[in-house]
Amino acid sequence: MEIKTDLYLGDCLEVLKKLPDNCVDLIFTSPPYADQRKNTYGGIHPNEYVEWFLPISEQLLRVLKPTGSFVLNIKERVVNGERSTYVIELILEMKKQGWFWTEEYIWHKKNCYPGKWPNRFRDAWERLLHFTKDKKFNMYQEEVMVPMGDWRKSRLKRLSDTDKKRDESKVGSGFGKNISNWLDRDMAYPTNVIHLATECSNKNHSAAFPEGLPEWFIKLFTKEGDTILDPFMGSGTTNLVANRMQRNSIGIEIVPEYYEMVRKQIQPVELYLFEPKTEYEKTKPA
């Protein structure tokens, strides 16, 4: 199977407009967070973040296949002593665009930095928002199953009468459970909390996520030969993992240094440079 990686240097909104409809199976990305990494990406004020992102998400909706998924790694920041609401506002506006907000996963950063704040504790998690175009989409749950572990040796050996029959949800969700069905199984489906250490010192990028993060979602939502898109490529983690996992990928990056760094690491690769130069290149300090 021939695997292809397409890398684009340019503003993601302009590049996305040149991609065909329904060409991507999974979008996995982490855009610049509001007011962060100003020296690299300019920074977007929390009050302007939704307005900035919506034209991009509109293009992402167009290029994603009906069976595809969009996983957005994002976290609201603290502004004037309280959490900003721009992530919540973005979710609501994307729903108006036609997105289904299907699920929310949590990335628990196992090695987050220690510290002390007057009104909160260490920030040890980030959101991974799962959006789809349709309520029916490709999902390969068996690919991310985990060992049953000690839970089977404790809880499953002391089953109550309720555990031995289908017990309907007490909160009206419509889902029932029968714990006894798992007595003889070695593997179980995971939770929506992913425990991974951060990873940036070896990536030459201030906001690189660990390879295990895109890998988990690539397993869950795609199969070999599918196409993965990262419109904010950065250090290229998503594209590198996709290449290793026999998936095609598309990466878009506005900073020439990061684009060149990824280009040298991934082969075979198709390279694209859009003219005129990006706004970043026009305004970049000498």
C-alpha cells in the first residue's frame, strides 16, 4: 500500500479552501489557544477566538467525509481570575454550523508542572472535543480495548444480584448494564479519560502533544489507507504517527521553520507553498 503525506506551507484557511469536499476521514488537531504563543502564532484574544475559528471549522466540515470525525484538542484559559467561556461558545456556534458534538474526551497530563495559585490547583488536563457530520460514523472500538486488570479480580468476584441482570440506568440515559457479561473476558472498552505524559522538549515546539494522543484516536476512528488531516501541524506529530500507522495524511503549517522540520522527517511527501507569502512571513522579525 502506497502511503502519501501532503504538506502545505500557508494559512490553513486559505489552504483548506483548495481541498476537495469529503476527502478526509479524521481531523486531529490542536490550534493555538487564545492569547498563547504570541511570538509564534500572533495570539488570538479570547473575545475574538470564536469569530477567528468559525471560518476554519466551516471548511473542515466541508472536507470531512460524512463517516469521519473531527477531534479538537483545546482548553479554555484563565482571564481576570476566572475561566474564559470561549470553548463553550465555540461548541455552540459549531453546532449551528451543522456539527454534531458527539463526545468529549479528557487528556490527563500525568507529568504536569507543579505550582501554586491563589484560587485553583494544577491544571492537569485538556479537552479533546469529538465532532462529526453525522450521527453514524466510522468507529473501531475494539482497536483501543484495554486489559481488564485488577478490577476483574475484585468487583467481578463479588457480584450483587443487580449486577447479574440488565439494570437500566438510574439517570434516564437509556443505557443498561449487566456486569456479569464481563466475568470471563480479558479485555474491556476504555473510559473517555486518556492518561499520557506531555512531550515537548524533544520536538523543538512549545506545544507538542505526545504521539500516543493522535495514535489512540487514529486507531479508534480510521483504518489503514484512510486520510488524516492536521490543519495546525506544528511539529508534525499527527502526520508522523499517521505515516507510521499506514494512513495518508495532510498537514498545514504557517511557520516555515516547523514546515521544514516536518518535511525533513517524513518521506515520501508532497510539498506545497502558496503565494503570496503568509501573513506570518510578511510580519516576521528580521
